[in-house]
Amino acid sequence: MLTYVLVGFALAADAFAVSVSAAACATALPLLIGIRAAFMFGFFQFLMPLVGWSLGSAFSALIQNYDHWIAFGLLIIVGSKMLYEAIHMRRESACDDPEKVVAAKSKTIAATNKGTNSASKGIMKLNTLLVLAFATSIDAMAVGLSYNLLGMPIMLPSFIIGTITFIVCIIGIEFGKRLRKLIQEWAEIGGGSILIIIGFRILIDHIIKGT
């Protein structure tokens, strides 16, 4: 049981980092959006070990050879998109008429007060969230494969991994909300950078393990 818990925390690390960056980049983050994000990360961490275990040893070599490249590519794409949009918006704001900037900010505040879900933008869009949840859970599929090779059960470990990820992501989202107050307009740049760093870390870890 302790092994399952430790594995769960290890696998939840990337999802935690992404949750922090997601919350930090969202101007406003309604409770339900935060819970949805945490649930998606937890669900994929629960699902992927089951997928890996079901595939079994027949596909283990193929998956292990390419899983890190898939995760790396997805995170680099999303992170780079965030950086581009953040830098592009900063340049536009710097060139805009100050009166237009003030008017735009006023409209944003008014929309937020009316309940506009600004957290649905960027990496908190559902389709982007699914990509990130998948990318950060590929390692969990490899764990499922290893459990199959060892003849270990998978349902309980998967449930523990998914539950821990959900809880850790809730904590990460709350931390990200507070972090945004400190980094303000640099939040999206920081968030995109975090995703890129995670992508490189996954790639480097697998390269090192493969040597």
C-alpha cells in the first residue's frame, strides 16, 4: 500500500506543476473550473495505468520507446503557444493608445463581474486541458505496464494514483491562485515556461534511463 501511495505522489508531480501554472495564468478561476481540471488530471492518472496494464507486455517496448517523445511534443506545443500569446499580447498592449487600454481593462472587469469565465481561455480550455492531462499521465501508463509484467493487480493502485493526483491538483490550483497575485502579468509567461521545462524533464529522464 505504501508503495502505491509513493508512486501516486511521484506520478502526480507533473500534474501538480501544470495545475499551479494553469491557476496562475487564469485571471479568474471559478471553483467548478478548478475542480474540473483536478478531476481530469486525476481521471487520466487513474485511467492510463489501466490502459498500460491491459496492453501488457506485447506493446511495452513500442510504448516505452515513444511515450516520452509524445509527452514532450504535447507539452512543448502548449507551452510555446502560451508564451507566444503572452508575449504577443504584451507587445500589443505596449503599442495601444493608453485610453484604449483602460477601456479594454474596464470591459474585462465588467465581464468578470457578470460571471464571464475567463479561466476558460488558454490552457484551461477543455480541449487543451485534455491534452495536458494525457501528456502528464503517459508515465502512469508505463507504470501499468510494469505492474502487468510483475503480475501485480492494477485497480487499487490506479484508484490510489488517481485520487492522490486529484487532491494534489486541488492544492496546486489553490497555490496557483495565490501565486498569480505575486507574478501578475508575467503569469502566462511563467506558466508556459513551466510546461516547456516539464516537457524537457520528461524527455531527459527517459534518455538517461535508456542509457
